[in-house]
Amino acid sequence: MTGPRTPRFPRLLVTGGAGFIGSCFVRDRLARRDGTHIAVLDKLTYAGNRANLASAESDPEQAARLEFVQGDIADPTVVAPLVAEADAVVNFAAESHVDRSILDPEAFLRTDVLGVHVLLEACRAEQERAAKGERAAAPRFLQVSTDEVYGSVESGVSHEDDRLEPRSPYSAAKAGGELLVRSYFVTYGLDAVVTRGSNTYGPYHHPEKLIPLFITNAIDDQQLPLYGDGLQRRDWLYVGDHAGAIGHVLAHGRAGETYNIPGGNERANREVVARLLELLGKPWSLVRQVEDRPGHDRRYAMDGSRLAALGWRNGMPFEEGLAATVQWYTHNEAWWRAIKSGEWEDYYRRQYAARLAGSRDAG
Ligand code: NAD
Ligand code: TYD
């Protein structure tokens, strides 16, 4: 019998590891039981949730390989000692919601641009230590970016070398962050890779986003605020596949390269909502057509051949993933009800009260 293979990066620093995709990455990695140690650095903003790591923390073998640090990626005094202990840094930390970036852009610049800068500077310092023989190798840096940096793609698919044309404060900040990463590869020779994932869905997704918002509202027979005509198109990627693809790029990606991570499941928002209601046994009459998001990107779609050539394949069919997600929310009400309180109520009012008051039948 052979044991698990020694991982290429036995000590990982995972920033934003208490969020949706980051926590999936951490849970999946620890569950491999290959000896990997993970330090999670997370500010625990409204989107961060220690409960997302509970399954690992309650397993003694996994818990012994997990360290949690509450802190800000934009704080060099917190970041430097953690990067000094890491063989690789995977940066999930971000302000991640387009609608909040429209209400309040500044936090996006602080975390998604300046935070990335602080992480890169810490990696550069470690690279200098490696050059002096003070550590074995410089850390590898993986920046988790998004298809939204390409802007709205009316037809065809985005390739990694296409122009970046972000259109929201969120996507502009993410573009800034990943361009900094690129500059550190070119200028300082940092071992860095970038991934651009598509719209991700699955368990532990904060209920501010389309799929979990509509599932949880529908469970409570609350209205579902569909922006504009609801014919905007997104390419849906299951969270376990997104986290797995990031791990694959971390292990096999070429330094300085960017990799699209498409889901291969392009759907109009209306189609997704109809399927969710079907799975929940709830009526379409819950759906309300509301004022559109300003600057709303009509469509995202990416080419995935570079990632495929690296040997990655997604595993979750959309129908199955959506059904599993609906089931998870129906079985984990305590998780999302705790989030849909406090700060949430103020956000929901700001984002939706006027929209719902002026809403109409969604046809
Ligand atoms: P999320 O909002 O669920 O999680 C973000 C995490 O980062 C939270 O735990 C939060 O507390 C933490 N965080 C925020 N600011 C921080 C700071 N300054 N310092 C330390 N921690 C901080 O986001 P997500 O959906 O899991 O997305 C993770 C990453 O993937 C982001 O970089 C996002 O841009 C990218 N991405 C997301 C999607 C998607 O559909 N969700 C798609 C493509 C790319
Ligand atoms: P979202 O989950 O916010 O992801 P992104 O904006 O990053 O694609 O939104 C997905 C799609 O759903 C997008 O076209 C906006 C739309 N949407 C609504 O129609 N109503 C809502 O309440 C939300 C949150 C999103």
C-alpha cells in the first residue's frame, strides 16, 4: 500500500480562507490527509465565517494542521511572518460582491489592490532571503482573480491574452490586483500565477449572491429581485471544481502565466432561477423584476483550453451541482439564518427596498 504523495508545497498560507471558495479549498486540502499544513489569514469581514472551517476544526488530525489568524492582508506586520513560514501563498482574500462595490467602492481598493501589494512585497522579501540562502526556495504566489476583469463579453469567449476591460469597481480592483502580480513576475521574477474563475456556486456561498439569495428567500416565500430583463448570462462553476482547479494551477501552472477556469455551464439568469424554483417546489410568482444593476455586465464566457492542456477537468455537472446546493441550504438553515441578520438587514434595505417597492411582475 502506498501513502499519500508528499505535497509540492507542504506549508500553505491561504488568505481569505474563511470565505466561500477559500474555505472549500482549505477543507478539501486538509481532507486529503497528505500532511499539508495550512495557515489561514482572514479578516473575518461580513463575508468571512469561522463556521466555514468547522468541519476541519472538529477533526483532530486536520485541526492539528490548521492555524487560523484573524488579520488584514493589507497589514504588513501580520503578513510578513506568515509568508516567512509558507512555501506558497494562495490569495482568495477580497471584497467580492459587485453590488457592494457600487454602494461603497473604497474597501475594494484597500483589499483587492493594496492588500495584494502587501502580500507581494512579503513574497519579494522572502525571495531575497532565499537568494541569500536563508530559506530553501522563494514562495510561490497564486492570485485568485475573476472572469469579470474581461468586462462584458457580448459574443464569443475570452482568452487569457485578451484586453482587460473591467466595468465595475469590483472588477477594476481585481484587475488592478492581478496586474500587480504580473508586474512582480516581470520585474522581480517572482514565482507567481493567476487564475480567472467564472461565477461560482455551491455550499457556504454568502446569501448576498444570486443563487444563495434566491434559494434562501424562496425557502421563506420572500420576493426574488431579478435585475432588469434577467437575460444576462453567466457561466456557472461548482465551488469544488473551482477550488480543485486552483490547486491544480498551484501545483502545475507555469510561472508568470494566467489560467481561465470556466464552468462550461452558460445560462441566462432566468433559466437558473426557474430551475431553482422547480427544485424547491416554489412558484415563479415570487420573482419580481427590479431596477437593473448600473453598468450590469451582460455576459461572461471564457475559453478553457490553456487549463485543459495543463490536465484539469471539472467534475460536477450543473444539474447535479445545483440540486446539491439547494439540498445544502435546506439542510443548513442555521448557517444562513445567522448571516441574514444584523449587518445584513441594513445592506438588504439599501440594496433592495426601493427596488422591490418599484418592482413589477417578472413575466
Ligand atoms: P468571499 O467574499 O466569500 O470571501 C472573501 C474572504 O476574504 C472572506 O472570508 C473575508 O473575510 C476575507 N477578507 C476580505 N478582506 C480581507 C482582508 N483585507 N484581509 C484578509 N481577509 C479578507 O469571496 P469568494 O466568493 O470566496 O471569492 C474568493 C476569491 O475568488 C475572491 O478573490 C474573488 O474575487 C474570487 N472569485 C470569486 C468568484 C465567485 O463567483 N464567488 C468567481 C471568480 C473569482
Ligand atoms: P452575482 O451572484 O452578484 O454575481 P456577479 O455579479 O459576480 O455575476 O449575480 C449573478 C447574476 O445575477 C448577475 O447577472 C446579477 C444577477 N442578480 C440579480 O438579478 N438579482 C440579485 O439580487 C443578484 C444578487 C444578482
